[in-house]
Amino acid sequence: MQQTHERDVDGSGHRGRLSRELIVRTALRLMDEEGVEAVTMRRVGRELGVEAMSLYNHVRDKEDLLDGVTEAVMGEFEWEPGSDDWLQQGRAAAREWRRLVKLHPNLVRLLVERKHPMSSPEMLRPTEIALEILRRAGLSERDTVNAFEAIGGYIFGIAMMETGNLAPGPPQTPGEMPTAEVMRSMSADFPCLAQMLPWLVQCDMDATFEFGLDLLLEGIRAKAASA
């Protein structure tokens, strides 16, 4: 019987023994490059130079493989709080969540389409960090969860706009910049849009993210103070 696990590769051409870590890392690379649909047992096996059946010695099924991918991504969450202030920590945690989602845009889909709750420490740690920060802001348990969901939706939305090329930004070529004639023609029916168009075209998504984050965090502080 052929010992395929003795000659597996990790996707970069290096020889190595087949393992769960190697399989998950290969699946994560496929997901980042081609999307969740590309992550199948057969495709991962082909990338590693083995039959798909060989993978079942290390992962139960595709769902278990995607759990491993989610765990690997969440394990990349870097957290070293530089302050005891919940507001500063909140900003730092939100920025780290954004970094992670931009690095792995399909993480949002993995989290949304999960069929069972997250259970491993690696998966739960970023959520625990966020909830603990918001709880220290002085919110009730219910409001803590509401704030967590609101900020999470904001971060995911901004990151998806950026990675999906839906965010406004500087034009790629001079021809993409609206002409004065176009802006004048818009001003009658869409005065606000015409007035704001230069800012929309030149939008800095980093500044936009920080602006929205400040609004959310200041709203949380006001909510906690009123309670």
C-alpha cells in the first residue's frame, strides 16, 4: 500500500508529513485565494498530492476542516493591551478585528454559516476579550451583547467594503474623476451628492473607520453613563 503521507507537501513545495495543521493551513490558503467554495476534501488533497481519503485520518469531514480553518484564523488575533482604559482597549480590539477580517475576508462567511456554536479556546478568545472590555464600560449584560453585535457588524461591514472593492477611494485614473460639467448637472437633482462628491471620491477608509468607531464608542460611553 502506497504511503502517501510520507511525501505530502505543504503547498509551497516543501516535503513534510501529513498532519492536521498542514491540512488546515492548506485549506486556509485556498480559502484566502479562491474562496470558501474551493475548500473541498478533494481539492485540499490534490494540493497536498494525496488522495482525499488520506485527509480523513486527521479531519473528520469538511465541517471539521472548516472548524480548523476558523480556529486557525481566530488564533491569529493578537492582543497585548497597552492600557487599562476600556475605551483605548476597545479601539485596539476593534482595529485588530478589522485587520483579521481584511486579511481573511471569508472569515465573515465562515462565522455566519456555522452550524454549531464555537467551542475551542482559540475561537472564543477574541469574543471574550471584546465582551470583557464592553462590560467594563459599565453596560448591563444585555447592552454589552448589543454593543458587541453593533460594533462587530460595523467592523465586518467596513472590511467587506474594502476587500470587495465597494469602498469609495481615490480614482485609479484621471478619467475616473467626475468633471465639473457632470457635477453641475447633478447639482439640481442631487445637491448633497454633488457637494459631497469630491469627499466621496477621495475617501480615506482608515479615517472613515476611526470616525465611525469613535461614534460607536462614544455612544457606548454615553449609554453607560445614563444607566
